[in-house]
Amino acid sequence: MIAKSMRALFLVGALSACGTEQAPDVPNADGTEPLQSQESTVIVGSVNWVSATTLTGTQRTRSKAVGYLSIPAVGSRCTAWLVSPDVIITNNHCIGSASEAVGARASFNYEDGVASASRVWYACATLIKTWSGDDMTALRCTATNGQLPGNVYGWLTVSATNAATNASIYVVHQNCDYYTTSGCTPNKKGSPGVVKNANYSTTDLSYDADTLGGSSGSPVLSSSTHQVVGLHHIGLGGNSQGRGTANTGVKASRVKARLAEIGL
């Protein structure tokens, strides 16, 4: 799945943290595509994510702008989120080129209680720009049933300031604990957590919210402002059961700067 040199670096780092761990095939529940996630992100301690349908208030509202991203060109899946009526954000290691974007589609109602036949899919196959250094990609989606996805589900805004250490956050992503229940359906989840290190690196913050492979590209949101403070991408210290010590995401300031490059 990793094609470019920076994306290779991400995978090498992930494998060094996780031995030879790779997430198992996680089939799309509508049965049309065999999808595989190879990103190495982790559950920290015991699983404490919840179905997005149980979120309340602003958290539930914001969760609707997050979706399952199917990437048939590379036989994979990730998470993506709306940043405008027709633009979604995911990781460069999910989609890093126009050829990898071919056939990409997103569903924002891939949730508990929604039958496979009732999921609404949007074609999101146009690569706007990708940034390997910030592991970020922007894709443009087209309308379904005459409506752009953001006009149905809303979109997220990126914070003008970076999160502080110990700040409360939550991650909205598409996943299930397939290490425990093989073949489970990766419906939308909300993972609460706190920022462990706001300056984990020059690009990243770290946090203890739970994720797994397939969660890559998801938004890290402030629990107080409900704005995006990170672009989730890599886990630390993973083992063969997908458990580890922390997860990391690209800081808001860097995400916001990249969005400015494309007029958002």
C-alpha cells in the first residue's frame, strides 16, 4: 500500500514498533470489495470506544462528517472526514497519488443500525493534493442524489491553535476490534482520550484514544471546541493483538497550513 519514500518510512516505523504485525483483512460488510488495512495504529489498554450512534450533542453532530473510505485501487480502507461540502481529508499513506484515488468512495452513514443496502456512497476519486511530509491527502467528492456530502452531513473545522498536553480529545473513526472478533463490521466509533504529549515531534501530538488499522485518516477533535486538533495516522508500541502505548496525529497548525494551500 505504501508507494512513495515517505510512505515507506511510515510503514518501516510502524513495523519496527509492531514486529511483523499487519491488520487482517476486514471485508466490507456490503460484500462488494475485499478490503485490507495495513496501517499500524493501536488500542491503548482496554477498548473504550463506543458506537458513534451513542454519542450525544455536538460530538454526535460532528461525528456525522466522518466516513468510511473505500480504496479499491489498492484493496484497502481508511477513515476520512469532510472539511467542506465536497472535500474530504485522509492520510497520504492511504491515498498518495491520482492512480490510487481511482474508484475511491466514502460513506458517512456506515454506522450501527444502518443496513448495507441503506448506506449512501459518494464518489471521491479526484485527488486535489497530497502531502507526504504531513501524511495528508485531500480528495474531491461528487454529489449523490443531487447533494454533496457536506450539505447532508456537515463538515469539520480545524483549530487555529494546537492542542495542549492533558487536553481532552476524541477520535471519530471507522473500525471494530477484529483481533477479538474476526470479520466484525467496522462501523463508526468514537474514542475518548487525552493528549499525552502536545509536542511528541515537530509534526505530531500523541494521545491515548483507541484506534486500529483502518482508523488512519480520522480527525482528532477537541472535547471543548469540537474542532480538529489532529489528523490521526500512526500508533506506538503495538503488539500482535493491536494493543500499544499511544497514537499520534499531525498537529492542527500543519493541517490548517496545508488546507490553506488549496484555498480552504
